[in-house]
Amino acid sequence: MNTFTGLKPEENDTIEINNPKDLKKYQKKLKYKKERLNKCDCPNQTEKLFDEIRIIEVEIDEYLNRNKGIPVKKCKPKPEVKQEFVFDKKVKEETRKFNEKRSREIKEKEESERKARKEEEEKNSKFWDEWENRFNAWDNEENARKAKREAAYQKYKQQRQQQQQEEYKKPFNLNEFIKECGLKLKDVPKDIKNLYYDFSMKKYKILSRNYHPDKSSSKQEYMIILNGIRDHHNPNNLENDETWIK
């Protein structure tokens, strides 16, 4: 007995659809393969199913379109040639009139703008001239006030110098000066009275240190008398500087 059995015929990839029965068969097969493709996770099997589905779709499409024939290519209509527009005399005249009118309007607008700019410039020039005159007037007034203050200061300086000279010319009476300080002649120490007759800055400094109220218990009037004797013999000729008027 022969143990070999017959081999199964190999599946061929070629598909032919010749009648509606084959069409229905392959439509079912196409649906089944699409369901398998959606559930398949293997990359190789998925690629194989995709190719098979594509082949079946192409065969079904060929069978359904077998009677339509070759599509005829539609010819595009040629574009119409536009005729060149020709100006007649009426249109030319209207165009000329429009251009002249437009030109007049542009010139009138430019002229009005030029006049407006000129008026604005004249207005600004007048304003700044008035402002400059006002500023010059303020400057002149300030200079006049400054000259007046300077003259008043010079007059005051001269009067002060004359007054100081007159005061220095007056005789210094020690007895009257002591009475003005509220003391009697016998109450004033002898060395202070002797300073009046024999004055020197060295003796004055020694006595001012001895009779200064901050350094000793002496009366304040003693220091006033010492300063009066000093001013009589050594007057202060210092004058006010220029900062007096500031």
C-alpha cells in the first residue's frame, strides 16, 4: 500500500472574478480579511493581510467597472481672445476733461496747503518774537534791579565807612563806659584800668584769660570793658564782602 498521499494544491495569489457569484464570494472574503487585520498583532501577518486585501479590492473594482470602457479625456476649451479696447473721440474727450479737472483739484489743494503752512509759520514767528521781546524786557528789568542793589550797597558801604570813621574819632571816656556797663570806677580791678593807659595785645590776652567768666568767677562786665578798651586802641577795619548782597 502506498503510504504517500496526494499533496494539497498550492494557493495561488491570482484572483479572477467572472460572474456575480465570484463577486459575492470575494466580497465576503474581503470582509473577513479586514476583520482579521483589525485583530492581528503580528507585523508580518499584518503586512500579508494588507497585500491580500489590496489585491481583492483591485479585482472587485475591475469587475464592477468592466463595462464602462476607457474614460475619454475632456478637452479644455480655448480661452477667448479679448479684443483690444479702442478709444473713440467721445471717450478721449471725457478722459481729457477728467484729467484736467483732477489736475486743477490737485493744484488747488497744494495751494491751500501752502497758504496754511505760510500762515502757521507767520503765527509761530510772531509768537516767538513776542516771547523774545518779553524775555529781553525781563532781562533788562533784572539788570536794572541788580544795578540798583549794587548802587544801594555802595551807598550803604560809604555811609558805614563814614560812620565808623566818625565813631573812631570820638574820644573814649573810660569812666562813662564803665558806668554804661552798670559798674562803678572803684569796682573795676586796677590792672584793667591800667590797660587803658598802657595797651598791648599781650596784656589784653592775659587779662582776658584771667577775667573770662567761663574760666573764673569774674563778672561778665569785666570782659565787656576789656573788649571796649581793645576796640578803642585796636579798631576792627574789616568790611562786608560781596556776599552781603546775595
